[in-house]
Amino acid sequence: MNKIMLSDLKLGENGYVRKIFLTGDIKRRLQDLGFVDGSLIKCVLKSPLKDPTAYFIKGTTIAIREEIAQNILIERV
């Protein structure tokens, strides 16, 4: 298996969400946005300074800061 953190996903690559290593409101908010085990996610846009990065998940594009993306485990496709 090729498991990496979401922040390591390159532009245009896909992966499946496997685990969120955050707690509380931020974890709940991510889950509400579709970051649940098995969800397909694609890196669609990186800002010039790499923060934030936009990801396509569950039919919508969401920008995530690197400090949060470093706490989301994905399995690269």
C-alpha cells in the first residue's frame, strides 16, 4: 500500500482518505465536508506558496491549509 499524508499528494494525483489524526471541531468539520474513510480525493490546485492547496472531494473543491493536510492519511491511487 502507498499511504502518505494528504499534504504530500502531488497536483493531479488521486487518493482515498484513510484516517484523520485531528480531534474535536476540526475533525468533525472535515468529516462533514466528506473526509471520511474511503472517500476519493484529488489534488486540483496548489497555490504558489503551497498553502492552501485545493482538493476535489465529494463533488466540491475545498482549500485546506498544509498544517491540516499533514494530519490526513490517504492511500495514493
